Amino acid sequence: MSGTPRAGTARVLALPLTVALLGLALLAGRAPTAAAEPAPTALSVEYQTLVAGPGEQVGVTGSVTIGGQPGPAGVPVDVTFDGEQVLATIETGEGGMLRGSFAVPDDARPGDRQLLAMIEGDETRNAAVQGDLLQITGRRAQTALTAQVDPAPVDQGQPVRVSGQVTRGDGRPTGRVSVEVLGGAAADHLDTIDTDDQGRFDAQVTVPPGAGDAGDFPAYPLLISFEGTDALTGAEQPLTLTLNRPPDPQAEAQTDEPAPAPDEATPSESATVAAAPGQDSARPSELTLVPIWVWFIVCAGFVAVVGAAMIAHRRRPDENSRLLP
């Protein structure tokens, strides 16, 4: 045989070569490609004011760009004090536009605080931050109070419903505060009502029995008053109740008369006369009502009778001695 290779030998040599080529192809497909770097992010923020007091609302506007292009909607921007206390989280709108507001905390003390607007980075964008200085003043935030009373007209001693709400000047709730209910021309204190977290209040308040006796009948004035706090100004709402009838002087006198102490006995209770069994005891009022001059005459008559008897007794022996021989 000549040196011509057989067909089977060629197939055996071709198989390892095919496997090697396939392995190289797989490795080439799995070869890591260079990861895309996060795009640069730019944040531009403007504040409505950089001078505000506790409780005041500050408007925020601005824009976000990523990779030199307007950012997408939904990118969160945190407005913070010193990067720690988050005052508000505002999300971008279409075209990366930013619009929102934050409230200066009620407990913020006067002075300068650093405002930091921040965007957190991720795999697609870098982080971004902008710093500004906010001057916090000592002035208090304005408040408003609305109230109503029901029903009307009413009678003295009748409960009425007093309801309403205390809000900031911009309409936001104040949180838990207390309001006072004052009544009459003298602004007498009738009740104190605590509000809920939204500044709302609703309670029953009793109209005083003497309402209307100070020249305030039939229009009885009510004043719902919020004194204010360190961060909030005071506010008040005047109301008027219509009284059905003038006050009753006798009822007012009975109300003003102090009740006797529990251990303090009245004269009729302390003066008692013992009586024999089966007999009615003398009423203390019959004894205590006898005039003193009657007792004086009785005593004087008794003394006169006794004296006359003694004189007669002394004279009788002398007369008997004269009759004897």
C-alpha cells in the first residue's frame, strides 16, 4: 500500500479540532466587557427664601441633568439640615424639573442652618449635592382659628357644641394645641379644649346659669381663643349665643349661696330636748323662739313669791307670842 491516509483516520483528527474551535467560541462569548460608568449628575436648586421662621413653608424649584441631558421623572431629591434631618423629599417631574416645598421645624432655634439638597448615586448616575445657608428667625408663624357653636337659641345651664380647627396661615394644621372658651361680657373662663393632631376640636360646653345677667341678654358673647406657642402666634374667633330667656335671680342666688360644711350642724340640729318614752320631744324652735323678756318676768315673779313667803313665815311666831298670856 502506498502512503495514502485512510478516510477514518481523517475523521478522528477532525473531531478534536472541531471541539477546540467550539470551546474558543464559547470563551469568546463569555469574555467580560468593560462596564459602563455612571453618568455625571448635576443638581440646581433655588429656594423661595433663605430667611424663615419656625413653622414657615419655603418653596423649592430646580432641575436635574444626567449625562448632560435633562433627567428623567421620578428622581428623588432630599432637602435636609446638614445632610441628616430630612425636611422634604421632592421627586423630579418631566424633563428633570423640580418643584416642591419644605417646612422649617417648629422647634428650630434662631440662627443659621446649612441646607443640603442631595441626590443619591446608583449604577446609572453619580450622586449630587448643593449647599445653601438658611437663616432662621425668631418670629412665630401666623395661625388662623375657625369655630362654630350649635344650637342656638339656648337656655342657661344647657350644653352647647363648640367645634372648629386651628391652622397655620398657609392652611396646614398646627398639630395638638389647646383652645379656651370664654363667655359673657366679662370673658369668664368656661372650658379648655385640646385639639387632635390636625388641630381640630369638638366638645360640649355648658352655658352658665347666670348667663345674661351682665347686660348681655339676649346676645351672649363667646370667644374661642388660642393663646399661641413659642412657634405659633395666637388667634381667636368671636361667636354669639342667643338666649331664650333672661337669667333667674333666685336660681342665681341659690347657686351663689355656699352649702354648709358636712361637720357643721345647724341650730335646729344641735338643740334637742329629751322626752320621756311615749311623749313627743319638744321642738327646739319652740324653746329658742321664746323672747328673753318673758324669761326675765318669770324669774322675777318666782323671786317675789319666795320672798313674800319668807317674810310671812317670820311674822307668824311674833303674832303667836302676843296672843299668849
